[in-house]
Amino acid sequence: MPKPQRSRFEKVLYADVNIDYIEQSDVDLIETGVKSGRGFPFLLARSFDENYYTLFFYIRSGSSFDEDAGSILSDLEKWGASSRMKTLFVELRRQGIHYLRIDPDGGEVEGDQIKKREE
């Protein structure tokens, strides 16, 4: 009997960001889109219970940063996303990070371009 071969998986980089980096209005837009069946741009999945909220996104990339950034901004603007969310997605594309996880205990963003919102 042949020896089973181990599976190999592609490893991908993702950003883990605290939910305080987007506006509550963005969370509301996502929920409205999901509940209506229309979805939300780039959203892969969401998980919610009483105490914990997690969002997973895929930020696509094409031939050039300028084209991708324009497309990202256009898609998010159509939905009424906040400037904070648009800046976050464009910066992730700039850095070549295609997957984003947003949740209450996500990481902090270093630098001054994207700031945590203050309640």
C-alpha cells in the first residue's frame, strides 16, 4: 500500500484589525447588505453572537495599484462606506495584503494613516 502523501497548502498573509478602526455605520451597512441578500463588497463571511463580532474580507488585486485602488474606492463609495474603511482597504491593497479579519480583539494598526476611532 502506498504511503499517504501530506497535503500542501498555500500560506497567505492577512491583517487582523480591531473593529474600532471602522465606523459603526460601516458595520450597520454590512448588516443591512447581508440581511437584504445583497451582500457587501469584499465580504467573505461574518460571524456574530452577543459578545463577539468577526468580519472576513478579501481585497482583490489586478494589474496595477492605481486601477485597484480606484475600483476599491468606487465599490465602497457606492455602498456609502466611511472614509476610514476606504483608507483601510486601499492601504491593505498597497501593502499586498489580500485578506482582512476585523473583530473586537484584533490588532492595532501602526502608523498615522489609519487611526483608531474614539468613542
